[in-house]
Amino acid sequence: MRIALLEDDVAQAEAVAEWLRLNGHEVYAFGTGRELMRFASRESADLFLIDWGLPDMSGLDVLAWLRQQRREVTPVIFVTSREAEDDVVEALSAGADDFIVKPIRQKELLSRIEAVLRRAGQRVAEQQLLEVPPYQMDLARRQACMNGQEVELTEKEFDLAVFFFRNIGRLFSRGHLLEVVWGRTANVATRTVDTHISRVRNKLALRPENGFRLTSTYNYGYRLERMEVAPVELGDAVSPTE
């Protein structure tokens, strides 16, 4: 998982980043709110760990920017020395998904991260079938179908499609998609992502009339959106001949 860590205490940030990396996460650490905001303007993450007290702004300001300006639904955990009930309520009401009081304990932090990601649906248990009508993804056979008809996808196209259907509504950067589908060390140009996205969109006919739309955000990445398909009104039907 990609985790963005916002912590101005260098020693604390290094310790937390090391715990997370040892647990298999990719960590991007920042010491100021503006640094994290610049990152979030061009990249996506699976989780944000945000300290409340920062040298340039409040962690609540960063959270407000993520939720209101970026329309981020990515989980956020506040990590802070504040422990008053009012502070906890304020952070959760502002959109935080959890709240950890310093000093941070390694096992508790990792456990809370797992719980938040599980609630957010990021850790989907491996299943044989992923059904999002009119689409069906057979993960065991690596086969994609639309309305019961098989759609031929390459290995990477299939991986992209499954990732998007598991994360409907989330905006992902090209770099994030490269990591997930091609791997962290792959020497692949971001243009490759655009090409594969275009193929997935066309092959699966991801258009509003089919209930989904795969959209791009300029200089950032892509999002799979669920669309509301308007029902056919009885009055629109052709009347039988009298």
C-alpha cells in the first residue's frame, strides 16, 4: 500500500516510516502540510497519516483541503499528542477515519492501519468472482465478461480493470497505477498507462449507458465512476396499434 506520512518530528517520521516499510508498505514522508499537498496534487495514496501540529498549518487544514478541494475519499488517520475527547471528536467530524495518540506504539499503529483499510475496502479478500453488473471478473481464470459475453483482455488490461472495479470512485495517479499493475521497479513510461486505460475503456465499453465512466484528470490520473442510468419511462414506449 502507498502511505503518505505527514510528521514534522524527523526522528518520529523516520521510525514510523521504517515500521511501515518493514510491513511491506511504500512510504512517502513529508515535514510540512504544503509538501504533502504538493504531493497529493500530482500523486495518489491508499492512506494518509497526518500529524495535527505542523510548522506551517494545522493538520485539520490539510484534511479539509484533501476532503473539500481534492475530493479525496482516501482514509486518513490523525497521529497527535492531543487526547482530549473534544479533540478526537473534532478530528473525526472533520473527516478523519481514526485517531492515534502519541507516543505511537508500533503494533497498535499497524493494527489500526489494517482496520481502517479493511473498512475502506482496500484490502479485499481474494475471491474467485468479482461481479459489478453488467461486468463479471473471474479472478481464477483471469477472464472478463460483459453481459455474459467474454471480453478479451491482456494480462495488464485485466489487472487494471479489476483494480478499478475494486476501487470505484477513487482517483489514482499514473504513478500509483504503474506501481500497482507493473510493479515498483518496472521501467515503464507513464504513457503506457494511458494506452492501457484507453484499451480497457474501449474493450469494456465503459460508457454512461453501461453504468460506468472511466475518466481522466489532466496531468494526474484516472477514476472509474458509477453512473446513474435513467430508467425508461412507460410514456416513452411505443404504443401498440389501436
